[in-house]
Amino acid sequence: MVEHKRTGPLDLITWGISRIAMWLPAFIVAIIFFEVVMRYVFGRATMWVNETSLWVAGISYLFAGLYSMQQRSHIRIYILYDLCPRWLRRIFDVISTLCIVVFAVALIWGGYDEAVRKFMTWERFGTKFDPPIPATLKPLILITMALLALQAISNLIFDWNTDQGEKPLVEDLDELLAQVGADHLEARPAGEASDHPDTKQ
């Protein structure tokens, strides 16, 4: 995968977080492998692997969303977006950024008190291992959402005057047919009968 270049000061933070997050799935696989060996080979199952894997997976999921925003790899209907002129794409970008910011602000506003309470009381998971998953993940969700909203604004500022390639509806019919795997089709003159059995009268 070719990474999108850094385009703003916030990208340095996002890249730094992503470089840590990229190792988290490997860590999860390693501890689950350790659990399998301890449980089925030595008969000494651990009590911390399951909760730890959930904990780390939650962190990885949050960081992946932030990295996806910086890379512009979130869900987008490119077939429509790329066909629009730049002024219309700017409108789409502003609307989508506003939606992201409004959602982030609403989530932070609604979850702030609960996140502070969970962190200050160091709320735990309630299992035998009892890790502080609620006390750490809840505040991290809000922090990540704030960074994600700022990243969306940073992307909008950079992309505002960046020509990302306006595509006409059809540039070359032969190229279009080749892209959809129909390059074996040959154009027939108007009125020429087809050899296909279904077309014969």
C-alpha cells in the first residue's frame, strides 16, 4: 500500500500513533498463541489473555480509524465524487467534514462526564483478571474522536486547492471497455446482424 503523504502538522501525530498501532495485531496474535500453548500443551490456562486481547483490539480499532482518516481511505463513493467538478467536490468535502465534526463534538459532549467518572474511579472490567478497560478505553474514545475531527479539518484545508484529477464521463471508449474486461468486444457497423443465436429471427 502506498501511503498518502503528510499534508499538515497533525499528520505527524497520526503517523506516530499508526506506527505504534501497526504492531498491536501482532501482539494480540502472540498472546493468543501463548494462551493456546499454555492451555492445551501445559494444561495451565492463563486468566489475562482474553481480556488483554480485547483491550488491545479496542485500542487498535480506534487508532485504525484515525489513520484511515489521514489516509483518505474511509468509505467514499468515488465513482460519483470523481466525476464532479472541483467546486461541487468542495461542497461535498465541507458537508462531510461538518458531519464528522458535529458527530465528534456530540460524542465528546455526551460522554465526557462518564469518561471522567470511569477514569477517576479507575473502573475495571469485572472479571477475575479485572483490567481497567472502561477506565482507559472510554477516555481514549473521546481523545481519538477529537483527533479525528481535527484530522478531517486538516485534510479539508489541504485538499481545498489540490487538484485530485477531474475525470470526464468517458475519455476513451476502448480504454473503458478494457477496464471492465470487455476489450474482446468489437464494434459492428450499424445494421450488421449478429451471429449470436438469440439474435437470429
